[in-house]
Amino acid sequence: MNNLLSRIEGYAIQLASQKIPFTNTVGLARSVLAMGTLLTLLANPVHYFFSRSVDGVYYSPLLDLEVFPLNKLNFFFLFGIENAVFMKWIAIVILIAVISGYFMKITSLLHWWVAISFMLSSSALDGGDQIAAILSFFLIFICWTDPRKTHWQRIENHTAPKNIVAILAIWLIRLQMAVIYFHASVGKFSVEEWSNGTALYYWLNHSSFGITSFWRPILNPILSSEILLPLITYGALILE
């Protein structure tokens, strides 16, 4: 048993010394995630996310705090849904602080709180917001073991048991992203428009999510091509 424990300890030390997980690549990843949520909040009024229909029913059922009292811990509803506008601007300040790279231990927790709160309550949600909530959680373990003052700083050498925690968190992020993109590709195989190579024509001409009228004369000849359209459509699947 002692032999086995010594061997495991040796592997752990080797893992910690082989790779430095505290790089500006992590800083770039944190900044990109925060930027996505930041732009969403800046570009849209708060009632797009947390609002009721004409008959008074919330667009997102989680907004009904009487039915879901736990959502009172939601970052945007700390002072009630009526003050969500105020909390939106605090969230924007937090996300700017995340991008700056300073105070990583504090901002990593606040970043996750903002991201998970938005994911659990917004009525205008997409997959990117869900991924941001998951990845910002894993990044906490990297930030809390990171000895740097800012996530943009370069570190030459750092060997410590804390490295193991950060490296494991990075591998969990890699695994998560690999599963997401694998499913994003394979999950489309059963859809007729993806399998016959025409999906991007319909998607890019969609009334809500498609290209603007300015780009249509330029891109529609490509999207109408029997050769180029399948290449672009299948290219998206191969890229994923």
C-alpha cells in the first residue's frame, strides 16, 4: 500500500512539474467568456431577459420567485426583479473586472455567479450562455490556485501541488468542450437539411437569425450553388 501511495505521489509531482497551467491563455479564455456575457448585457435592455407577457406570466418560469424561492439568490434578483436593471450594471462592472485580469480569486467567483444567474433566469438564452456558466465554474479552481497578480502575467516556473488542481480543471474544460462539439456535429446527422448539405441556406436566410439584407445579394449566389453550399455546410460539421 505504501508503495502504491508513493507511486501516486510521484506521478502527481511529475504532473505538477511538467506543465505550468497558469498562462495568459487562461486569461484570454476568461476574457472571451466574460466578453460574451458583457456584450449581451450591454446590447440589450434588461426587460428582454427578465420580463412578463401581456397577461402577466413570466417568459421564464424561474422568474416567479414564489414558485422558485431559491432563485432569490440569483445575482440579478438580490434586490427584487424590479431592481434587475441596477444589478445588470453591477454585473457589467464585474465582467469588466474579469477581463482586466486582476483580483482573480474574487472575480472568478463573481463571474460564475453572474453567468449561472443569467443562465438560470434569462428568457433570451442560447447554448453559449450555458457553456459560459459551466466553464466559469471550472475556472474558479484555476484562479484560486494561480499565484499571479493578473491573468495576463507570464510565469516562468511554478511547481507546487496546486498545479495538479489547476491542470485537472483544464482537462475537465477540454473534456467538456470536446463532448459539446462532438455532440454538436453528430447530433446534426439525423437532420435532413444537414445530411443533404442545405442547412446553412435555410439558417442564413432565417428571418430572425439570418444574414442582413445588405449581405444577401453577395452571399445568396454562394448559398444557391450546388457545389459550394454542401461544402460550406459539411465544412461546419467537420470543423466541429
